[in-house]
Amino acid sequence: MGSVYVLLMLFYLFIWLVSIGLTIVQIVALWKLYDKAGEPGWNVLIPVYGFMKMIKIATGSYKLAWIYLAFSGLYIISAFFIPFIMMFSTEDTVIYFVIIAYLALLILLIPMCIMAGYIYYMFAKAYGKSITFCVLSIFFSGITFIIMGFDKSTQYVGPNGIPQYKDYI
């Protein structure tokens, strides 16, 4: 039995090391993408601020970032209060309160997922990628961002995929 545990621990260690390695590769790729867009690459290291910068790179403004941030805040607050709802309700009403609380979380989660998909789509589009690649970036953003970051031919086109001609304005 002892050798099984050792093998499981080695397998877990291997998965953990691969995960850390892929995370570092993705951070480097996003760093390069931010640099290509003219933003400081270190923005990728700050979770909320980095995602807000990604939205600015993708769409050209922070409007969607603030909306996404509001939904995220409501989601966190709602999730925080579920244990308190369960604690202060009676046995007869706890199931109803829990159902309502989880439905509220689901109602907040659906637009957040839609916005995240749109942001990833527009982020790939901002680098001049095809529609197929943009759709793939919705579902496989980790892989597509690595491809875009390490591809030397990928250049920042502009927000919404519209080339920016600042030199001629």
C-alpha cells in the first residue's frame, strides 16, 4: 500500500509542476501580448487590474471592465452570504433560501461568462486573428494566448480589430 501512495504523490507532484510551468508560459505570453499593444507587460501580474487592461486592449475602453467588475463584486458578495442565510434560517425554509441564493449566483454567473467569452474573442480580434481563431480563443484562451504571444508575426492591430492610423490623423 505504501508504494501506491508514493506513486500518487509523484503523479500529483508531476501535475503540479506541469501546471506551474504552463502558468509561467502563459504569463510570459500575455506579457508579450501586452507589450505588443503598447501596455506595460507587468500589468499581467496584477489579477484584476491586468484583466481590466486586457479589456482595454480588446475594446479600447474600460466600460466593459467596470460592468464586469460590478458583476464580479455582486457574485462575491452573494456567495459570501450563502452560509449566513443557511445559518439563520429554519429547517423548513433553508432549502428555499439556498435555492434562491444559488439561482442568484447562477443569474450573475451567466452574464459574466458571456462577457468573458466576448472579451477573449475581441482580444484575439485586436491582434488581427481570423474569426475561427477568435472563436477558439473563447473556449481555449490559455492555448490561443500562448500561440499569439510567441508568434512573431502576430501584431497588435487595434481595439475591435480596427487598424489604428494615428500617424495620418
